[in-house]
Amino acid sequence: MPVHRRSSSPERHLVIEIPHLRATITRALVIALETAVIPTLLLMLLLHYVGLIAGLAAVLGWCAFVVGTRRMLGRGLPQTLLLCTGMLAGKATLALVTSSAVVYVLQPAIGSVLMFVLFVGSAAMGKPITERLARDFVHLPAELFTNKTVRRVFINVALLWGGSRLIDAAMTIGFLHWSVEAGLFSRGVFSGLLTALTIAVCASHGWRKLSNLPDVTLRLGKKPVAAAAA
């Protein structure tokens, strides 16, 4: 029985299309405002002028307001938004039960430490979780992951994210030693800035390394005619 061999083409060229950056960044900024900046400012102000219970109740009310408003306006409810509001509501509820603002601030710091272990641990085992996360945003050909340079990029990105999460936890705890308000400000502002900086560094590193690979072309996606709601 004859065996048919598929002719291997040395000219195999891979094109990786990156989603439109402006639309992606805009959606990310809107979600950051809805799930981090505004609720943190609400809690800080009410904690200072009214009290902890009122501040935490305002955070829970804000979560319901964001989700409810999007539903009424017929806007999309991205999984990222639902995850963030769910975590925010969970933090506020636990802090409300324990009547402690410190608990509210410490929860994400503990989460950052766990993220550090996850990212660095996966990189150390040679199975960086960043490979799976990248597939959620960009279509990457399976054969791309057999390239040693590509695997090294994802390992480096995992290490960068792990280091960033450890810095985030240390920063939060450091500000919390100063005061609860400082800890809240750190979570709402500085943590977001650190995350944005980490994304920029990782994206720049990945773009530079992948664009230098032979037979690989990186292409920015076109701006959508009617951008979906964030």
C-alpha cells in the first residue's frame, strides 16, 4: 500500500495578527476604571468622611450599578469585567463581615503572591502559563510553540509577570503599614499603573523577539468598523 508523504515546504510562512491595539487598550482602561479606580476612590472618601460600613456598601452598590447599567444599555459583559466585579464584590463582602478595611486591602496582596508562585512555578517547569493565556487573545499557530526562541519568550514573560506580582504585593503591604488609606490608594492607582507597565514591557519584549524570527510576520489588526462594547 503506497504511503503518501506530504511535501514539507521550507517556505512555510506564519502570519500572526495582533488585535487592534487602540480598541483593546480603550476597553482595558474602561474596565480598570469600573472595577478598580472608581470603587477605590469611593471607599477611600467614604471611609474617611463617613465610615467603613458605608464605604464597603458603596463598593457593593457600585458593582451592582456597573453590571446593571451595562445590561440595561444592552452593552456587552466581558468575562474580564464579570471576573473583576465578582472578585471586588467578594472582597467587599468579606471585609464587611469582618468589619476590617485591612482585610479588604490584604486579599489582593495575598492573591498577588499566589500569582507570583503560579507564573514563576510554571516557567521553572518549562510550561509557562503565559502560553495558554496568550491563546485567549491572539490566534497562534501550534507549530510556533515548537520554536525554542518562542518558548523562551513565554518563559521570560511569565517571569516578568511573576516579578511584577511580587512587587505589587510588597508595595501594597508597605503602603498598608503607613495607613489603610495609603494601602487603598496603592491598590487602586499604583497597582494599576504597575500592571499597565508590565503589559507594555511584556508586549514590547514579545514583539521584538517574534518579529526577528525568520518566516514569521506580525501584523496589527485593522480597526473594527463598529467596535464592540468593552
